[in-house]
Amino acid sequence: MTVAASIAALDRIRTIVGLNGLLTAPEDMAPYLSEWRGRFKGNSPAVVRPASTEEVAAVVTICAEAGIPVVPQGGNTSLVGGSIPYEEGREIVLSLSRMNRIRGIDTLNYTMTAEAGVVLKTAQEAAKDKDRLLPMSLGAEGTCQIGGLISTNAGGINVLRYGNMRDLVLGLEVVLADGRVWNGLRSLRKNNTGYDLKHLFIGAEGTLGIVTAAVLKLYPRPRQSETAFIAVPSPAAAIELLARLRAASGDAVAAFELMSRRCLEFALKHVAGTIDPLSEPSPWYVLTELTAGTQSDAFRENVEAALGEAFEAELATDATIAQSETQANQLWFIREAIVEAQKFEGGSIKNDVSVPVSRVAEFIERAEAAVAAACPGIRPTPFGHVGDGNIHFNLSQPEGADTAAYLARWDEICHVVNEVIFDLDGSISAEHGVGRFKKDEMPVIKSPVEFDLLRAMKAALDPKGLLNPGKMLP
Amino acid sequence: MTVAASIAALDRIRTIVGLNGLLTAPEDMAPYLSEWRGRFKGNSPAVVRPASTEEVAAVVTICAEAGIPVVPQGGNTSLVGGSIPYEEGREIVLSLSRMNRIRGIDTLNYTMTAEAGVVLKTAQEAAKDKDRLLPMSLGAEGTCQIGGLISTNAGGINVLRYGNMRDLVLGLEVVLADGRVWNGLRSLRKNNTGYDLKHLFIGAEGTLGIVTAAVLKLYPRPRQSETAFIAVPSPAAAIELLARLRAASGDAVAAFELMSRRCLEFALKHVAGTIDPLSEPSPWYVLTELTAGTQSDAFRENVEAALGEAFEAELATDATIAQSETQANQLWFIREAIVEAQKFEGGSIKNDVSVPVSRVAEFIERAEAAVAAACPGIRPTPFGHVGDGNIHFNLSQPEGADTAAYLARWDEICHVVNEVIFDLDGSISAEHGVGRFKKDEMPVIKSPVEFDLLRAMKAALDPKGLLNPGKMLP
């Protein structure tokens, strides 16, 4: 495209979105052009901020005609660079953040219709105001947006009980690559008329269409919550404990987070306010939350009885159950501090992986051995949503090692981890997605047949390759 | 294709599947060529019964090369003719019934890997033997098969709690239109690497690929179940009661079935063993089942308390809670008898529709008025899974009317119902699918954009149009 054509297209876009909707000054665009950790940066002729589905459609139509690639962006909290344009500066950024209306809440249908730019925390609170629960919850919830959560099929801490973002979506409104609008904003629990198109767009990282609104499932709010911090001898014991707790509590386990002793030690050392809730050290811990829809003493008694049985079966060696919401928050603070603490221990190589729940222990054991062989002294700090088989298998550098030299081995060491993942039929990106970061792995991790199918979907829905090009697929 | 080429292809297929795997005698083929109610019939040169994924792939490859269309078939319990070939006799039927192995159950991962031809009841029992629950349950469970359940995204009585078949699938193995095998048999709870292809094949009625095996989610088995038969003044009261029961029980409502007085009367009149569980007649009833993962008196007390509050709020006028499993079965027998009873009252025009749960009452009121205006004396017998917004809005003929003349008005009267459905953003096929029966409605009920997307998926995955042609899409 010529510069003149590009300028003409931006002029047309300005007439659609108005002066406020088009940012071109470098200082205005800066927050949209880099990832919050600074790992991914890009350039763009303009950040476009449409305020309605019609405006999104009009902008995308202009871009399709002019051949301008479009990078959709939500709260820009991605960890894999999916929402950041490339350095070449050919792509416009299309921010959905002005589309931030909650269009409605249907309490009897247990649904909310929200636009893509609604911040998750806002949506959670709107549901709570109607005595309903929007169960999606994750660290970035004060910033991330509904559209981004859908486009990345976000996970978080409640997946075990309520599923991923995919499982919370009943209907979608999507602007297609040619600017047409697919109105799939249904709020039906059952509808067997044709292929389920919404699932194609969920988790597609904006490469097949731009999500502008969604109908989300809501749930009754839990009335009782029990949070326990449990010392366990091994990951295998943790998995067995999980199966028992699920059965004994009537599948009331909402969260089940595993962490190693080293994780806790890093948190205790570096993050003010973190306390060790148990008197004796244990090689592994579980932080679990069980929720019930009704308030009863029996529920807590069940949890206590299940823990008692776990002690007898030597699946747990010590435990504390929070006596108040404050204590529960303190326990959850440890989990959050683990993420924070790692950066004080030098370079950390991150792996967001998953395996079948039954193979978590084998994965950790084999992966720890493999990375230790590749890099003696390496300090694994595995933690994560083990109830979903999802481990954040992060690897701190050996003590005293050169950080830059260590981080230079990122790809090599991730490859060592991934070899174990492949062998256990796992996934190298459990919840963070592919984005820019792992796109080159896709032809490696996918069979030729599956890769062909992915390409066929892209070709069918975005034949010109203008939607978030070079993300997810190389 | 010439007859000679067709015979040559069948000879090649015979070498793949063996003599037992290929039926060509009319008496052998008959059960595969007609629907159990006799509404849909077809012809075929052969019924092929491969015994492995490799055999399915080889057969489909031969068919793709020879241009022979393939109709995949499971237990053949479809209500919309999706598994029956057309009359022209050009299509072979590919029955998955010999692929009936349960490949494994992973109790710690709460998953089962089953082949397409496993009968649902067999799969349920295999899960139960491992102290796990496979929650899919419906009338045809002694005959229907896993592959068919997946390809039609089956519903049934536990959708409210556990979701449709789609929600129970973690991974799929699919033979594609060109005979290649997509191995997507993952047993991961989280995997964000690429588009979620499995959802395309689920509910696609065999038009995009042939499901040969699946990884299914299992759950802890419920330890307590309370079944109640409740007299309610109106559908609106039933919906309000549902929302209250969900909240009061901690979302323990597993089934919530609405039925009108006329439904019950038909059952009492025509089906031996049906009893009216309440002393006074009520215009509407709810049959509900609440399940808990643990055994406690508190659970039943909660249910009783919630019912007590419903009486005070005039949402219910009478109720009986089953005191034993036998009593619970008697209550469920009523629900099953309703389906049976309708055929004794002359012609019955069936509608399997859904609306948002909050609009069920409005739908029933408006649809009853509309069909009464179109056909005075018509006797609606609405019942169904109202917790999912799914009503089987069946319409018995006026008393004394001519059955043939009444049934001749099928399309006209369904159209009257569908107009109300469209107006309430509902679906004209909630759980039964499209098949042959409703395919011509698809261009009517889908927006041009959505219809284009459906066609694009078909073109991308089955460009020659050889997989179950003329089903789902016209």
C-alpha cells in the first residue's frame, strides 16, 4: 500500500471514530504498543478506538479494502505478545476499550451480555450486585477485558469448578475479516442448529474475527467458602488428595493450587507480609478452596473429615483451615507472592504447561531431572492450577549465575521441558496462549494434519490474512 | 460414477473390512436404512462396518477417491433422520457400531477414552465401576452410541448440571473427508494452542468428519439424591422456583422438568402404572432432582426449606418428595410415560425448541395462543427440560379430528410456533439437531452472514461434499 493510500484510509477511519477515537501521537500510542513487562514491543501508524460494533465493522471494512492489517487489543495483559503489533509498523491497533457497556443481566436466565471492553472486575461486580457469580478470576482482573479473555480462552483460579472462559460463553458478536458482523449473541443453553461457530473465535487470539460482545453464563453465588493450606509429601500425594477431596466434598473444590517449598521460601524472603502458615517445613504445599452454595456447619466438618482421612493415608502431613476471610486472604496472598518473588532471584525461565491431572507428578519429577541435567544448579519453582493439570513450571537461575547468560538459554531449556510435555501428551501453553511468543512452535507441536486444519480455518475466515497476522500461526 | 467403478470400490472396501464388515443383502441392511419411527427411509449399495480407526480411514479414502458419499451412523436413534441415507441409494452407510472399545478410564484425571460405537449405557456402567459418573443420560441410552451423541451434541436430563455432550468432550479422534486421521485425543483440561477444532466436529452431524473416538469428562458420583414432584401455578412460577432452588441448594439442581396437567392426564389415561402423586389437580407440575456429592440430613432439610419458602411465595401449591429410590423412580416414570402417552391421542406435531430460561413462560403463553388461533381445539402438551429453556412443545390434534388431515398441517403449524421462537431469540432445534428434517429451515433461521460461515466450514473441511450430504445444510 502506498503512503497516500494509507493516509486516505486513516482519514476515512477518523470520520468513523472521531478525533477521540484515533490516536497517532507516539506518546498517546505508547501504552498500546508494548507489553506490560516490556518483552514485546511494536509500532503502528494509529491506535483506533471505536465505541460501537458498527464503528468496529466500519473500521475493519476500510482496513479490508485498503489491505491494512489489524491487531485487536483488549486490556493488553497478555503474556505472549498476542495484542502487540510487530516492529514493522504496518498494522493498526484496534482497541476495544471504549466498548465497555454491560448491555444487560438476565438474573432468571443466569446470563450477562457484555461488550468486549468491559473490565473483568467491573463485570464481576455487576454480577454480584444482582446476587450472581461471574466465576472467571485471575491476577489481571482489574485490567483485562471480556474480549481479551474470550480471545485467549483465559484460565485462572476457578477453572476446576467452572471451566475456562470458553465454558462461560453462550453467545458472541464478532466482526469478521471483511467487516461484516456475525450476530451470534444467543443466550440459549441448548441450540443444535448448525456448527458451533462461537468456539472457533474463542481462543483464536483475534486471528479469525474481532469479538465485540458476548453473552456470559452466571452462577449462584457461593454462600460458604473454606480455604486450607496443606502440607503434602509429594505432587503424587497432592493429586490423590484432590481426587479424594472432590469425591468427599461433592465436587466442591473450586481451586487447588500446588506449590513447592522453594516457591514459599522465595515468597517469605522477598515479599513483605508473607507468612509461613505451618510450623514445620514441607517439600510441597496445596492451597485449596472449597465452596458451597449453602451455609452449613456440615460443610466445614466434611472438609475437616476429608483432611483427617488424608492424614491417615499419609497424603498430608499438616494443614491449617482459615478461620476467617482475613486468614483466607492471607493464604491466597502467599500464592500471589510466589509470582512476585521470583524476580528477586535472578533470571526466571517460564513454562505454562499442562498434562493430564494424573500425570502431574510424573511430569514434575521428569522435568526437574531433565532441566537439572541441562543446567546444573537450576532452581525449579513449580506452582499452579494442578487441579487442571496446569503447572507454571518456572525455573530460577542457579545461585550466582550470570542472568543474561542464563536467560540466553531460554529456548534451549524450554525445549528440554517441552520434550517431557510431548512425551506425556501435554500442552506447552496451557492458559497463556501462543501469540508472538510461541507461534514458531506450532508447526513443531501440531501434527501435519492438525496444522493443515488450523491453516484451513484461517484461510476460510481471513483469506487476506489481515487479522492479527503472525500471531498464533507462523 | 459408473456401476463398474462403484463395484470396484466396494471390492476394495471388502478387502479392508472383511466379509463381516460389509452388508449388501437388503435384509441385512434394513435396520440401517430406516429410522426407528419409520419416518425416514433410504437406500444404499452397502452398509460398511469397520472395526478400527485405520479401517474407517481406509474406507473413507476409497470413497473419497471414488466419489462415493458416506453417511456415518451410530445407534441410529436420531429423531431428525441425520443417520439415514437418501432414497437415491448413492450413499454408503458407515456404521461405527463395531468400534465399541472403551480404550481406558483414568480415575485420577476423571476421564474415559471411548470409541464411537460404545453404547451410552455401557459407558455409564464402566464409569460407575470405577466410582465415577458419566453424566450424559437420555431415553435412548441403551442404544445410542458415543459417536452419535457427540455428532449430535446430545442433551438429555442432566444438561442443567453437567452441560450438553459438547461440554463432556475433552478430546476427539476424527477421520476427515479425505481419509486422513486427526488425532485430537487429548485429555487436558487446559490447552491454548490453536483453534479448538473439536468443537467444529461436535454437533456437526457427521458432515465435517467422522468421529471415531473421544476423551470424555467424568465426575464424582453423587451420594445423595432428592426427587420432588411439585404442583406449580404457572410456567412463570416454575422458572422463579428454579432460580430459588438453584440458589438455596448451592446449584444442586440436576434436573428440572416442567409438564402441563394435560401431559399428566394423557399419561394417567394411557400408560399403565402411572399414578398422580398429588391429591389435587394443578395446571402445571415440576419434576426436579437435586443431587449432592455427600450424604447429609442437611441437604434434604435445605430442599424442604426451599420448598416451604416457595409455598409462602405462592410459587408452588403442593409437593411430594420421594422417600425412597422406588418412589423417585415412580416419579420419573411419569415423565417417561408422557412421551409414550401422546401417540394414543391421535396425531402429534412435535417441536423441540428452546428460549432463554427467563422467557419460557412467555413462549408457552404466546405459542399456545398462536396455535389455538391457527387450529381451534388443538391440544398442546408442553413438557421438557425447562431448566435449559428447552421445551418439547408437542401438539396433539383436536379431539375427533382427522389424524391425516391434522398431520398434513405439520409444517404450517410448526411455522406458527417458530415465529414465536424467532421473536424470542430462541432455537427451533434445541437438542434433536437438524438432519434431513429441518435442513430446509437453515437458510430461513440463519442470518446470511451465519449461513455463509456454515457453508465456509463445510467447504473447508469437506470440499467434495461427500460426508453426510444434504444433512444439516441444504
